[in-house]
Amino acid sequence: MFDDVEQVQRYLREERIALVDFKFCDLNGRWHHLSMPAGRFDAGIAERGVGFDGSSVGFATLEAGDMAMLPDLSTAFRDPFFDVPTLSFLCNIVEADTGRPSPLDPRGIAARSEDCLRQSGIATESLWLPELEFYIFDRVRYGSGVNRAGYQVDSCEAYWNSEGGELQNYGFQVPPHGGYHAIPPADSTFSLRNEMVQTLEAIGVPVKYHHHEVGGPGQGEIELPLTPLVRCADQVMLAKYVIRMTAYRHGKTAVFLPKPLYNEAGSGLHFHHTLRRDGQPVYYDPEGYAGLSRTALSGIAGLLKHAPAVLAFTNPSTNSYRRLVPGFEAPVSLFFSLANRSAAIRVPKYATTPESKRFEFRTPDATCNPYLALAAQLLAIIDGIEQKLDPGAEGFGPIDENIFTWPEERRREIRALPASLPEALQALQADHGFLLAGNAFPEALIRQWIRLRQQDVRDIAVRPHPYEMDLYFDL
């Protein structure tokens, strides 16, 4: 939005902005923020940033916790959810004394992965298109303690409310797995999604389209267009913020959990990807499989080869692997295909022009940190291209069949995606050399990431599960 401090200060005066807000992303993918009176924003803040305790969010040790959030002036937007006029910036994390970028800053890691691409000579631009899936619930309850554990979510669209209940019921519930492109009045969140889309467009996040998704009890999707990598991650964070806050304004809750409902469609964060060199598409070849160039096929092979490790960043929660199960559209096997939604990588059949030619990685979900998830994918793709990998020779297809109709013995011939977070973390421990290219991912971050996620696994493992009461209570 802005190129220099003078433009910012002029906007603050002319628009009578009261507050300036600074937002940054922690390792886990959560935003944090700090606000100050607009009159305090000056060249010093723009050049040196605002100090904060980096140890409280995992960027530094306690004895060396002073860090600074440095606003990226180009990311400014008028925050639509503050009661007073507020201008928000997304920030990079820097050392408080030297101003050097923090090696653990997720946004900085994403930027370094793009530098690796340019230095490789493969392409000058990496473009990504995210599909954000989410549920909108009318009521949410959850909690756990020494003597209790459970959750309950509810939606007026849910089929279980067809006979009435505590929620408003007009009789237009959506059947199980029957929500894809549902129309009002069954699609009761249509106007709410319209407001989300209008708000996103107003703050500079373009939207391709939105619709009701497969999940009957209030699942929706908002898809954004192709955007350079760091900006794509920014827009994922902004979209989650706008979707959540708009739902909150209306007394509802937007949930990005990959599998909030048993036996219903899960929510993914699919990423479509393509490369360009000096504005020209790199992935198109009319003679290649599905119109893909050898470069694109090698990139696919690299992403599938490293996918078990990449999933530690794209699917970093224990809940992620409750979505990646057979019987739904979520992939479970390492192969690619044209238009096949059971594949880990799908080549869209409708993307036929050189500019639109791309492939879609269907495993990620929105519990990821988008900066780390996109950087990991790009580095795996670069590695495959540099090694000139062949997806067929690596055993990744293409397979243009519904593999769930195959006999089990034949399905076992295809390598499987990790079935749990521990499997993905083990893969990351064994295979992370590709992430170290160009110092994009520091080794220290990978170790810290594995420790954090292993703690999640342990915390889940030692707690009694509510379903265990159904299975074993009377034994």
C-alpha cells in the first residue's frame, strides 16, 4: 500500500487514523499484535520496528528475548474490525539491537525460499493459489480436565437438527456429505460468506470465488487467485482473520480444524502452484502429460519424494491425520494425476493455457503456518527440478484411475502418505537436507519444530479419549 514513511504519515493525517497496529506470525502460525497511537508512528518505528519479548512466542531464549517487529509498509490495510480508525501492518521479525532478520521468522523463511528459486535459475517467480475450507458453527463447546473431556459443535444446517432443537429450524438442512455447491436457503451462510469476500476485497485481498463445500453442517470455501509466495502466505493469514472475525460479528464461529466432525468432510488448504521466468510460464508443454513440461514433472516428483517430510509443516497437527483417511476426497497415497481428487497432486483439467498450467497439492490443511508450509513445498519442488527427477521412475504415476476401486494388494504398491503426525515428524528428521538450501530453514528451527510437535503428540497420547468410554467402560 505504501512505499515510504511520508506516504504513511500523510495517509494517517488525511484519513484521521487513530491507531497503528502491528501484526506478526509466530512459529505455530498464530498472529499476535501490538497497537500504538497513530501520532507515535515515525521514521524510527518504520526503520527499527517496535520492541517485544521474542522468548514469549518461541523466537528467542529468555535471557536474549528482546526482538523487534518491523512493519512491511507495502502490507498496510485499514483494519475493518477495530472500533476506531486503525491502520494495520504485517511485520517481519528482526534482532532488536542489530536489525538483522531473525532466522526463525516464518515470513523471512518464506522470503528466503523465493531467493533460493531465483538463485537456482529455474524461475524468477513462484505463484500459489490457496483454497481455504472451513466450517461455520452456530455453537461451540469444548474442554478437558482431570475428570472430563469432550466437545460439541452445532449448525442450523446440520441434518441432525431436522426434527427441531435449540437452534432455529426452517427445515432446509443439508444431508451428510451433500453440501457441495448447495444453494440458499439450505446454504444459510451464503450472505455471511458474501460479507467475508467483500471485506477481503476491501483490504486488498482479491477473491476468485466462494461456495458451500461438501460438509453438510456449514462447510464453505473461499478461493484466492495465483499470488507470489510471501504475499500468498500473507493473504492466507488475512483471509483466516477476516473469515473468523466476520463470523464472530454475527455470533457464529468459523473453524479451520481439519476434522471437526466425525464421518463428515474434512477441511483442507489446497495449494495450486506454478512457476514463471521473467513473466513467461515454465510449467507448460503442449506435448507433455496433461500439458506439463519436464520441469513441472520434475517439480511434482520432488514434492512427492519429500512429501512425508513436507507434511510435518503442511499438516502439523494431530487432527490433520483424522482428515487424511480413505473414503473422503482427502488423499492418502503418493501419486499424481489429471483431475483425480484422490491423488496427492492433481493437475486441474480446466487449466489448459500456458499461463494457467499448474498443479495442486491436496494434502495441506489450515493448521499449518502458511509461510513455513509454502516454503517447504517450494524447496521440495526446486530439489526435484535440480535433480531432474522423473515421477514415473520414482513410482508416483501418473495414475488416472480411482485407486479406491483397486484390490487392497494393488493399492499397497503405491507409497502412502504419513498416517499420523509422529510418522511425518520421523520423516522430517530423516529427510530435511532439501530445506537447508540457501539457509532458508535453519537447522535450529527444524529441531525446535519437531520438539514442539512431539510435545503435542505426547499431550494427546497421555489423555483418556472420550470414545474409550464407549469401547471399554463396562469391561
